[in-house]
Amino acid sequence: MTPDLRGFELDGDIGAPDPVSAVLDGLGQAFGIATEPGAPGSGARQHTWLDTFDWRLYRAGLVLEYEHTRRGGRLLLSRDEVLQAEQPVESWRASRPRLAEDLPAGPVRDQILKLASPRALLPMATAAGAVTVTRLLNADGKTVARLIVDRATVTRADQTVPLPPRLAITEVRGYLSQARRAARLLADAPGVAPARQSAFLAALHALGRHPNDYSGGVSAEITAQMPAPVAVATLLLGLLDTLEQNVDGTLRDIDTEFLHDLRVAVRRTRSAIKLLGDMLPDGLAAAYAAEFKWLGDLTTPVRDLDVHLLGFRAMTAQLVAASPADLEPFRAFLVRRRTREFRLLAAGLRSARFRAITEHWRKALEEVRDAGRPAKRRGVTADDLAVTRTARVFRRVAAQGSAITAASAPESLHDLRKRCKELRYVLEFFVPLHDPVAYRKVLGDLKQLQDCLGEFQDSQVQREEIHALADAMLADHAAPAATLLAMGEIAANLARSQAEARAEFAQRFARFAGSAGQQRFHDLLDRPRP
């Protein structure tokens, strides 16, 4: 079978000071060899691979690379090592985070903007080195193929780590058979093998990293027969890991999703303390419930302002009577207020109180986890806990939702939304123990109900906030009449959205908690018990 022309690597240990020289000796038995200094594609270059903190591009099968050479820089977007798009970029500093929307216009930006936003692109790995080009000649001295050798290193903890040299044969028009012959000889050369992984993965592994090493989801490794206290402690430690992983990005204000993921970790922790905390030693859950409430309250003002700013373009697109320019003083006011609130948030995250929460909470949870593992006594298992607590929260949601009528106050839907969040979290906590198909069915129904309740509550909250912000702008003498009128139009649009969500509630809830929905929950939780 003829090997592919590309995708070879050297192990670097074939008994020669320069392993590439041994490859050239082998090719030299069939071809003439001629170095080609200054050939297109040769010379020093640096590769920086970019992705969002939560690997959105990689999870979509894409790899984004910034390649810098003496001729300039360009962005390369690939799928399965096949180039999908490229565009030149100027004045690029790949070491700095950059929002996808701030990329220069071009085909790469077009393909990744919706996928990556609102996250920033971060440098995940950087490799520096040089590419050499060697011409392979036939008996007439004509170039019939080229050998491309890419040598690169990465830096890890002030130590330079060489990557395996990568080799490829490129064909010359009219001489494909000669290129294939060279590829066969290359494949048979000592120390040469098909590349085990892409250059991106090789650079990551040299740095001790791997793709998807962060996820904002719940990923605790719990098993069905694990003692319940151990499972709860393991789950809470995983949430604490997520929280701490997002602190630096939040403080550096790289993008708004760091704070969002931090807040979600806090909310999940508070729900776990409330719903599962009785499995921990006496008093432990209660002692930290107030601390995590403080942390949740600390992060709320900035996140609320982020939501307004992230949705600002969509808000202006809904204007009919007013123009987008009328809302610009409102946007500027939001930015100024966010700057003030962010200073308070940063001070809280740098405070001794925050450090004490995370350090002492981790120590206490590790003691529970480690003490529980060798225990031989029989007791409540993780699976017992998953079934009983999930069923309990579902019954509470079903009862509260069934009591809501057309005459019910908005607070009843707000409270139901909180219970639905708790149900969503307890489902996520024990997802490794559930049948995947049954889980997806239940989660699909719940998401639709949550979307409806979220639209209802968010519309009301944002409308109330716009009224409060209008008052604040008036007090600061920063509210032109046209801006107040435009804000009033936005508030009216939010009121319509809330009314539409209210009208959809009964249908969404019936699908979730009706007879078919209850059967889906029964299928999820009814499994053989040991």
C-alpha cells in the first residue's frame, strides 16, 4: 500500500548525530539530493495554536493556528489536518487573549465567530523552529519531489522540549509516481514512522496538557456503590476545582464566561449543600452555606451588567421608534457602572475571606472523601442518594408547577424556576449513574421548561433593572430624553417577551410533568437495586 505523502515523524534516535541525515542518505540511493535555501515555506517560524478556555473549537473538530514567519503572519483553520480557511493578519500578538469578534475580517473569522463568541481566543501551545526544504532530483537533474522537514521545540517551565521532527514529501506536477516512490522510501527509513498525532497535540502533550482539560460541566468520578458521603465530597471537590480554575480569568477580565462559569460553580455548590449536605459530617454544610451565599452575592452585580452589555446589540435591533444611537448613553453608563462593580468583585476575590473559604472547604471535603474510601460498613450509596433525592426534587417541582394558574403571581413562577434549577443540578450531579438515553429525554423536557421560565423571569428582572438604571442615570445627569425614550421602548419589548413566555408555560409544564413526563422520570430512576 502506498503511504500518504505527508504525516511522518522521526523518533530522533537512529544512531546518527542528525537523524535527518540518515533519511537523506536513504533517499539519496534513488534520487539526487539538493538543498534549497530560501525556498518558499522554508525558514524560521513560530506556531501558536488558539482556542477558547473551554475548547469550543476543538470540540467542534477545528484547530486554529497562527503561523508567524519572516514573511508575516497568517491564521490557519483546519479540520482533521485539512486546511479549511486561511487569512493574513498584521500586528498580531498571539500571546495575548483576543475576543473572536476582534479578529480582522476574513474567512477564518467568519467560520469561528459564532462558535467562539463571547469567549476569547487563548494561546494553548506555542512551538518555534525552522523548516528546511530539500529537492529530490531524477537522473536528468530535474526536481521530481521535495522533502519538507519541520523541526520545532516548545518551552515548559523554562525548559526547552524538542518535538519529534515532522517530515513530508511534496509532489511536483507531472511526477506523482516519483513522489510516491520517495514516500515509500521515507516510510521504510530507520526511525521514521507515521505521525502518531498532529503537531498541535504533540505540542500540548509536551507541555503536559491535553485537549478538553477544562469543562464547565459537572465531571465528578462517582460510582453507584460509592458511599454517599464520599460521593458528595467528590462532587463538591470537582465544583471547587471549576470555581478556582475560573478565578484568574475573572480577575484578568479576559472574557465574561469566566465569571459566568465561576457563578455556575457557586450555584451548583449551594444547591448541593442544600440537597445533599446532610450526607456530610454534622455542621459542615451549614457552616459553608452562608459563605457561598456571600460569594454568589459578590458576583451578581457584574454578571447582571454583563448580561445587559452582551445583549445590547440584540436590544438595539428591536428598536422601532428609537434609533440605536439613542441608546449609546445607556451603554456608556453600563460600562462605567461595570468598572466600579468589577473593582468590588476583584477585591472580594482577592480577600482573605475568599481564600479561607476555598482552602478550608477543600481541606474539609478531602478529609471526608479520604476517610470514606476504606470504610467497610454498609450504608447509603451514591446510587441510593441519586434516586431518592432526584425523585424528591421532581415531586416538589411537579407539585409547585401544578398549583400555578393563570391568576398566580409572578413570584410563583420565579420560585418554580429555582426548584427547576435544583432539579437540573441534581440530575447533573449523578449523570454517571443514569442511563444516557433516559437522561437525555428527561433533560430535554426540563430544558424547555427552564427556557420558558428563564425568559419570563429574565424579562421581568431586566425590565426592573432598566427602570432602576434610568433613575440612576437621571441622578447622574446622564440621561438625555431620547435615551430614556429608547430605554422605555426596550422595557416595553421585555414586557411582551414576558407575556409570551407566560402564555407558553402551561404547555411546557404539561409536557414536563404530565403522565408522559412522569413516565420518563420513572424510566430514569427505576433500575435494578443491589
